[in-house]
Amino acid sequence: MKAAPLLVLLLLAGCSAVGPDYEPPAAPETTAELFAGEGAEPESLARWWRDFHDPVLTELIEQGLESAPTVEAAIARLRAQRATREGTEAGFYPQFTASGSYVWGRGWGADRRDWEDEIGASTTASWELDVFGGVRRSVERSAAQEARLAYNLQDVRVSLAAEIASAYVNVRRYAAQVDIAEANLALQERNAATIRARFEVGEVARYDLVAAEAQMAATRASIPSLQQSLTASQLDLDWLTGNVPYATQARLMETMDNMALPDLSPKLMPNDLLRRRADIRMAEEDVHAQTAAIGVAEAELYPRFTLNGTLGISSPDLTPWPDYAQTVSFGPAVSWNIFGFGTWRKQVESAKATLEAVLADYRDTVLDAYREAETAWVACQREAERTADLRAAERNNASALEIANQRYEIGTISIDDVLTRQSSLLSAQENLVTHRATLFTNAITLYRALGGGWADEPRTDADADAGAEAAQTVAETTPAPTADQVAAAAPQTQE
């Protein structure tokens, strides 16, 4: 009969946990064109940067994903949370403690004694029976927090790949602008030399000479600023890829002529595409963790049942082993937070209110993801519409400058007309370079907004494998989209 209470406790330990069970939150729906598709599930965008067909860009991004400090820090945080979760799981098992002591002393007074030895040793065991599921909910919350950090690792990779690509585009943009400025400076220097020769023989006025030299000086003055921006972009690229300054400089190309713009033709997308974004998965795990936190708080309203045991030995001196005093005890215990003056119930109310806030944050995250993706889609469309006009502006300004030089030679126009045409050509060339860089940047932004840069399948390194496994244990896995199914509704541009 004495074993009956223990049997009852063990049976109660198998009961369901208190608190609500987690259900994935419902994402807001959208009717935007980008997400209106009902076709086949998209495949992975995990290596979207290869669509630019630039081996240097591919090399830099993949190097950064392997060795950048931000990735290493995210992996370390995931390891730390994994250890915390495993420590929480230890609550399912008995906890043992051991102690021992040796004392040498004596007493004074009427009961006077000589110096004596006192030896003692004991071990205690305590096993909390998870009757109401407090430990289970704690483990569930810790696992959700681990999954969140696993998705955070993926989010770091997504952001890092996009930032490296953007820095690379900036390097090539500023390098191209430096080339344009230097080419125009060389042209202006030749024109100024010709005008100076004509001025010295009295063919043109001094105004023509100083006007040409003023424009030449202005162009020369712009080059150091462009070179400074180029150096800053190169240093950004070094930092993002986990390198010391100027480590990547030797591998960089000088212009964007060899980069190919990915196919950005219209594609139909499923409405739930953005659920694969790491930040949305992180928001889902926040909801999961907070749902479990309600169960943890509610478990404090119920009694805790524990099985305790003690085994001890002691002796007043170094006597033989059979003469040691031995004690053994075993039995159940219960504790209950009865008089908390509402403390524990208020903690439950606080946890429920916090869950409402986390759900609102989740919806906000999804809506912001829709906004980012749709904005990037429209930017790709609108920027591509400018290509033909910007090319025509460069071509026509070059022709106009050639005609202006010919007419200036025969004296039918002034030097101001020539200098105006030179400035217009330089501006058109710079605008075209900036436009091409913007096309690439918009494509990168779209890939990032659609969650490109990681895949649901486990990666090769052990830490990412563990992170993906942790995420899959607590979250619904959603396939990743392909590059073809991501692009914006813009004409195909290959340059």
C-alpha cells in the first residue's frame, strides 16, 4: 500500500501539459501580382548570385558565407542556445548531489573530550515529476528559441550575401565612373591644349582658353572624390567577406561590362512564398516560444510533486567500515504556491498579453515583407524602363559633341556650346553607369526580399546542420523559390 502514492504520481506525470498548444499563426493574405500565382511550388533561391554569371562575385559571396565574423557569431549563439535547451531537458531526469566532510575537533567544559575525528558522506536524489507539464513547456520554449537562432543564422547569411553583392556592385560602379572621368579629362586636356595653341597665335579669345581650363579643372577635381568612394567600397567588401583591408583588391574587375543581369521577366508566385523568409520564420518561433511560456506560467499555479531519496554514512572516528552509521530515506514530497497574493495568476496574464503582442509583431513582419518584395518588384520594372532612353541620351550627346567641335572649328558656335556638350556627355555617361548599377542593386534587393540566400535542406557544416534540424523540429518547412520564379516584371536585360 505504501507504493500506491508513488504509482499515482507516476501516472499523473504522463498527463498533458497545461497551457495552450502551439498552432502556426495565419499570415495576412495579399492580392498583389507578385504573389498571385497558384502554380507549381518554387525551387531554391539558395545560390541566386550565380545568376549574375560573375565568378569573382560568386567567389566573394561564398567566401564571406564561410568565414565572415557575423556568421561565426550567429553559429556561436546557436551553440549557446542549444546547450541551454539540452540543460533544460535535464529536468526530465533525477538530479543527484553528493557531499562529504571530515572534521577534527574537541570540546571544553564539564563534558571535556580529547581531539576527535568526525567523518560523514551523503548523497541525495531528487526527481520532480512533471505532472502538469511545466518542464515540458520549458523545453518546448527553449527549443523554439533554439530554432529562432537557427533561422537567425540563415537570416545573417541572407543579409550578408546581399550586402556583399551590393558592395561589389558599388566597387564596379565607382571604378567605371573613375574611368569615365579620366577619359573625359584626357579629352578636355587635349581640347584645352588645342585652344591654348590657337589663343597664342590670336585665333581665339582668352575667354575660350580660361573657360576650357576651368572645365578641365572641375573634372580633375571630381576624380579624387570618386576614388575615395571606390576605396571605401573596396574596404566594405573586405570587411563583409571577413578579410583585412585591400585583401580583395587584386581580384576586382574595373567595370561592370562582364556582369550579366538576371532574367527579370514576369513570373507567378504562390501567396505563401514569403513564409520561407528567415525573419518571418523567426517571428513564428517567437510566437511558439511565447505560447509555451504561457504553459510555464500556468504550471506555477499547480503543486509540484517530487521523489526524494538520501543515502548517508557517518562515524565519530576512523572505525572499520561495518561500524559506520548508515542512513537511507526515500519518499514523495509536494510543494504548492498557495499564498502568492495573485503573483502567479498575474504572470499568466502577463504571458498571454505578451503573446498578443508577439502575434501582432508577426503580422507586422509579414506585411513588411510583402512591402519590401513588392517595392523591389516595382523598382525593377520602373528602372528597366529607363534603359533605352539613357542609352539614347549617351549616344546623342556623343554625336552632339562631335558636331559642336566641328562647328567651333569653323567659328559658327562659341566655346560655351562646346563645353555644354562636353558636360552633357559626361553627365549622360555617369547616369548610364549609375542606372546599370541600380539595375543590379534592385535585382539583389528583390532576391533578398524573397528570402534568397539559404535553403531548407541541411547545409554541409555541422553547425548549420544542427541549426536546420532544430528549426525543422519546431517549424513547418516551406520550399524555397527558384531564380526564374522570383524576378520582377521587367524586360530582360543582358549587358
